[in-house]
Amino acid sequence: ARGQMLPTLSAFAGLGTNYANNKIPSVVNTPTGRLDTTGAKVLFNGTLYDVLSPGFNSIITSSRVPYNTQISDNFRQNVGVQVNIPLFNNGVARIAWQRSKLNVSSLQLVKDQALLTLKQDIYTAYNDAATAIQKYSAGKKSVETAEKAYSYAQKRYELGLLSTIDLLTNQNNLNRARVQLAQAHVDYVFRSKLLEFYKGQGLKLE
């Protein structure tokens, strides 16, 4: 677009000739040796005399100009230089150039924004994966603690030292811990796979 605002210089040259296959007529006048009347009269000393002129026999002939002669006689050539200065379209060209610069700047901004968004997504995915593994580890400890508590409660219940309600409460606590562990495991696997995807390793479901 910027090139449209600059003057341009161009040169041109050409060679040419032509040939026509036409006959060129010519007239040949041959004297007859006699005097012919012209039809005009002249008055001399009171007497009219005919005006006479030498007689000629006219013969019309035609001939072709040789090819080489025509090529030589009709040869032509031209050489020139052309300068184009954009005066009237300078404003249009300048607007187009500025618009193209804005388009390039806009594309760069879009690219930068996309890279920034990608970095933020990767950072978020990393933090989510770290949080998920912490929850998963904590969930396993909760299940271990709940299993020990339920096992101890069963023994006390068998000895008559614990009521049925308390035993069921310990059992519910264990079941709740196991459900939370399963949820934490699913979330951990999902966050880990998402982080692998951002690393370029693709999605591998095992």
C-alpha cells in the first residue's frame, strides 16, 4: 500500500515494419509524333485557328514493390520514458497504507491477547491440579482415619460398649469419606490430564 504513494519510472521501446502485397499503378506516356487538336480555338488576324498539342500514347502499368524494399522503407522504431507521479490518488493510497498498518497492529494485539489467555489458562490448570492432588491426599487420609474409627467402633459394639446409633454414625462417616475420596480422585485425574494437554502431550485416557 505504501508503494502506491511513490512516483514510478518506466521505460519502453519498440521496433516494427509492415509489408503490403498490393500492386502500385504507374502511367507511361509515349510520344506519337503527331499533333492532336485540343478542341480550343485561337483568333489570329481575324482567323480562328485550332490549338494543337503533341500527341502521346498513355500506358498504365502496375508492379509490386519488392519485399525487402518495403521492409527497409517501412521500418520504424520508438523509445520513451514514462514518469507517473501519484498526485490525485495520494490521499487514497495514504489511507490504504494507514489502514493496513492498523490491521497489522490489530492482528498483533489479537495474537498477544491469545498468548496471554493461554498462559493464564495454563497457570490456572497448574494451580487446579496442585489443589486436586492435595484434596486427593487429604481424602485418602480421611478414609484411613474413618476406617480405623469404624473398626474400633465395631469392637466396642461387640463388647456392648457402643450403641447401634454410634456404630451407624461411624459407618456413615466412613462411607462419606470414601465418596469424597472418589470425587477427589476424579477431579485429580481430570486436572492432571488437562495439564498434560497444555504441555502438548495430548489427552490419554487410561
